Amino acid sequence: MAQLYSNLKFLRYTDHLEALRVQRVVAPVHIRIKPMNHCNHDCWYCAYRVSNLQLGEDIDYKDTIPRAKMFEIVDDVIAMGVQAVTFSGGGEPLLYKPLPEVVQRLAEGGVRVATLTNGANLKGKVADAFADYGTWVRVSTDAWDDASYAKSRNIRVGEFSQLLNNMTNFSARQSKCVLGVSFIVDGTNCTHLYDACVLLKNAGVNHVKFSGVVVSNSGAENNLYHSKIRETVTEQIEKSRTLADEHFSVINHYHDLDERFQKQYQSCPYLMFLTVIGADLKVYTCQDKAFTVSGTLGSIAKRSFRDFWFSDENRQRLFGLNPSKECVHHCVSHAKNQAILDLLSIDPEHGVFV
Ligand code: SF4
């Protein structure tokens, strides 16, 4: 099975690496668009909803990107040569009414499209759109039965069965769109990871990616939380791997979170590869700093995304951000940043001695 996840995808974009060397702004390869902040679930660990985590200090749950503005962004994205768009939260992206049309317009404009979702609305027209035009859909979950799902998300009992139905129906389609699951591991579900994988495999899911829940802005506090369950999690993930075959795999991203908190570097090269547009019409550095002041690159409420992206204001911010001071919290792109900075630091005279 070809690899879907890698920290080395940036190596395919030599123009972006060269732009970083000379501090030139080029269009991002990938954009995350958060179309609305309303969500139909209330996960206990949601970084946009709990007060002790970095994300979302400025979030307004009523915000949504107006339809006309969304299509303006879509046209910019296509014109700029952006390669991929992922829809995510903020809120639940599949509740955004114009999404089927947006997905179609992007795909017909040559942009690959994907979504993160809780899967409750993975049905009807929006499921049709992703089945027809999507590259992947990734359902975020954390449960193994109706009761555990209802408890972790503060929703009615029965929704987990409905979710499995939605995934079964989606995976049964004749579609190239890859259906994956992002499973958030915590102290409650850690003894049920194998059970969950059996159900998800039976629902036709292509892969399950395990990640540890983030419970604090402090790496040490996260490690303390996970140190108590790590052995159990490791056993469960190994057991889950016995389910792997040509149609199903288990991906282990449950690693030490601590290293993702402290940064020694003074620039973030990943900003040139991926950016985030929020439902509040602000452009943010990344998903770890969305809806925060320190993650704000600027506003596109009164200007187009393309105009903003290539502005001097954005250039100053992109090359001025200092992660060692401004990002002392979880960063999903930490390993990628380290790899890019390592590559850029090679002395060309000595780089030939491979
Ligand atoms: S270092 Fe990480 S958290 Fe900071 S801006 Fe870059 S990607 Fe975001």
C-alpha cells in the first residue's frame, strides 16, 4: 500500500524550498479552510472549546464564511495554483450548506479536496460530492460503542451506530476517495482500541490513525497523562495491527508529545507550505494557532485572499514569526519544520559529499 502520511512530502516542492532560501512568498501548496465554527458535537478534549488549551481563544461559534466570499476564495485558490484544500473545524465542516458546490468547483479547477469530519453528516449530497471529487475523508472518533461515544461528545446514545452506518455506506461506493479514521486515544478508550478497529474495519475504513489526546499546553503534563496509559496503548495498537491486510492498515502516531512543544528554531518554514483560513475570515499560520492572536497572519474580510497572501504585511509576518518564542505549545508540524530547516542549513560546498 502506498504511503499516505509522511513528514517528507515537502521535498516534492523544490520551488517552495528555493523561495524560503531567498525569503520570497509563493502560493501555499495546501490550505485548510474552516467554513463554519458551529459544531453538532461537544468533544471533551476539543481544543477549540476547552479553556486550558492553546487553540481557539478568539473563536466565535456563530462565525461562518459567507457563500459569496467562499467562492471568491475558491477562485483565488484555483488561480494561485494551490494544490490541495482540506476542510476542517472550527466547527463541523460537513454542516456547511454550500460545501457540495464548493468541492465540485475546486476539483474541476484542478485542486485536490479532502475533509476532516465527525462523520455525523457524511451522507446525502455532501457525501456524494466527496465520493465524486474527494481525495480523502477522515473521520475523527474516540469511541467503541454508543455509550462511550455519547459520553465523550455529549450527544445522544445511538450516534455511534449511525456513524458506522454512514461509513459503511460511504465505503461501499465506487469511489477513489479514501475513507480513514483519526482515533484520539485517551485514558477511557485505551483498553478498547482493538475493539474499535474491528468495527471500523468492518465498516470499510481504509486505515485507522491513532494519536494521543492533547490535554494541556504543557508537554510535561501531556506526558504525565500518557505515561499512565502508554503500555496499554502500545499493546492495543500492536494487537490492532494484526487486523492489517491489503484493504486496511493501522498507523501509529501515538508517540511522545513532549518534543512537539519546545522549539529551538526562530522561523517556521512550514508556513510556506500550509496555511489556514478561518470562518472569521482571518488567515492563520496553522491549525495549532487558529483563532488566536499569535497565530493571526491577517484579515481577508475586506480584501481577497490572493491580494492578502502576496502582500508585504503577510510577507513580514511569514518570515518574522519566531516559534521559539511564539509557539511554546503543541505543534503538529514540528518534525516537518526540523527536517526543512535541516535541509536549508546544508552548506552547498559540502552538500555534494552525500
Ligand atoms: S512552529 Fe508550528 S505552531 Fe508555530 S506557526 Fe509554525 S506550524 Fe504553527
